[in-house]
Amino acid sequence: MTAPSHAPHAHGPVAGVLLAAGLGTRMGGPKQLALLAGRPLVRHAAQALADAGHDTLLCAVPPGEVGDGIRAALRDLPFAFVVNPDPARGLGSSFRAAVGALPGGLAAVNFALADMPLLGAAQHAALIRAFRETGAPVVLAGYSDPDAAPGAEQVRAPPHLFRADLLAAVRDAPDADHGPRHLIREHAARAVTLTFPAALLLDVDTPEALAQAQGLLQEP
């Protein structure tokens, strides 16, 4: 990993943000609170962020009972919360709500999804470490099979870490059902991408995916 010639503030505070305001339409209900290995789905992703060494933690939740349920599920973890008042506007609205609620003085923000329960603290810590070492504007996760041929294409998916000077552009991005891809494209030449096992990519959007995650978590 090659450090750029200038890495301003790379050793300042890094926030971990959990985007947990989705409507769960494909699940048929609030997937954040669906039980997985005896715990609400959102708890798995939240615990991974909490154990990764972030300096501050924030969770974006939907309004109403589901948001209250998420707060209750994470009550013993050091998260602050922000309500996304209109999750139907897509994932971009949760990015926007989160950026608006973050404290000042951050060096970077690591954004994670609530429905990727197989990602652990080690992967988040690796993103933080890569940022500390390089000061890169964007640190990305790429997923591939460890047996894949050299040069095989990776699947790029969250978590994504953005340096703090990019947060205004994250906040001002238009509504979309995805993250700020325009920033990733714009800063691709200086981005750092870490490779994680493809098995960690599972996102729980359906009852079938929930059952798959259950099976994987029960494997020895």
C-alpha cells in the first residue's frame, strides 16, 4: 500500500456510521429487527462497528416504532442516533441524514449497512488502518473468491470510508438507492481498495437470505 505524498489529518477521529433506516420491502417487514442467531439483524452490524476502534458511532434509523426498536436493540452500545424522516427516498437520504448529524473535527467516516451481518470488526478496522496509513480520500471494500484467478473482477460494496473533506459532497448527492458513487468514480485514481472474502458480501434482503446467513453463522 503506497502512501500519498500528502495525507492531511489522517490521524484524527474516525466515525463509524450504521445506515439502518431501510424499509425492508423485500423482506416483507422491518428486516433490521428480524432475529438472526438470536439477535436482531441490526445488532450484528452494529457490534462489528463498535468493536472496530471507531472514535464515535452514529446510527441512522427510520421514524416510528422500527426506529425505537433499533434504539432498544443497540441500547448498550455507544451509538448516537439520527432519524431519517423519509427512508423511501433511498439510501442516499440516510447518508444525508447521517452527515448532517456527525460532529465536527472528524478525519474520516466509515459507512456500513445494517443488513450485512457477516462483516466483522476486523474488516472495519482494516479500512481505518488503511486510511491512517495513506490518508486516501476513499477506502473501499472489494469482495472476491480467494480461489479466483489473479486479476479477476471484484464486487465493490460497503463498507466505504470517506475522508472528511468529501462529506459535503456526500450530503449534497441526489436521492438514490445507493451510496455516493460519483465520489468513488471521481477519486478512483487515489482510492485504496481492500480485498475481503466473497462470503462476507451476503446482504439480508429476503427471508431466504436471512436463512442463508443463519446457516453460515452456525457453521463451525
